[in-house]
Amino acid sequence: MAKEVRRAVMDDVEKIMPLLSSVAQLHADGRKDVFRSPITTHYSESEIKSFVENGELNIFVSTNEANELTGVLLCRLFISTNHNILQDSRTLWIEDTCVRESHRKEGYGKMLLDFAKSFAKENNCSRIELNVWSFNKSAHDFYMSQGMMKQRHTMEYIL
């Protein structure tokens, strides 16, 4: 079996949760003033199961030749119409991406993002958007290497 990206199925949920935990831990370590510790995931296991069933949140996974889950990407479509100041648009919003640490630098992140690009095109999206925390230089560098560019900056003043 070859490396591939596919839509997540129920049997993947147990393997997805540790990846989401690693993303949450990265955020908790990077910004202790923002993220709770001990860490929890953005979505619970029951929520992920529900998303796999109903498709409200699109969950894609990458697998290796041995059919082991190597990465995950969570995204959703946002449709803006008749907004007071914004153009009508369809956007694919990437909520989380994670490649298992033992499989980083093997092309799985690129595969997941390429799959998301194809999915966005199939759904007539004009762009893909995501947030990257400023402390997460490796994610920032990865997304820039894949052709993404800065759209805006979120500023903060810590009191």
C-alpha cells in the first residue's frame, strides 16, 4: 500500500486523539498564559467521532505504506454571502494539522496540505486560511514553504 491521504473513518479516531493532544501540548507549552494545563484537546473524542459521522468538520488523515496513521488535518468550509463589507467568498479554514513526530520531514504535511488544496478547489473555495501562533516557527516555516503567505497580523498587549 502506498502513502495516501483520505477522509478519516471511525477506526482512525483513537489514533487521531494523540495527534490532537500533541498540538494542544505544543500550544500549552508555547503560551501558558493562554492555554489550559494540564492539556486537553480542542475537540473531545466524542466530538471527533461525531464529526467523522456527520462531516460538519472535515477530517483527513495521512497514512504510510504500512497503513499506519501518520498525520491529521481538520478543516471546515466557510461561506460568506451578502456581508456588509466583504466580498462573497468560500474559504477552507484549517483548524489543526499535525504529523506524528516520528514521521515529520517525510512529506506527510505536504500531502495533507495538497489534499486540502484539492478539496478546497472541488468546493469552489477562493482561498485557504489558518492561524499560526508566533512561537510556532516550524509550522510558520512549513506553511510559507508551501506557498502560503501572511494575510494579517493579530496584535496583543499583555496586561
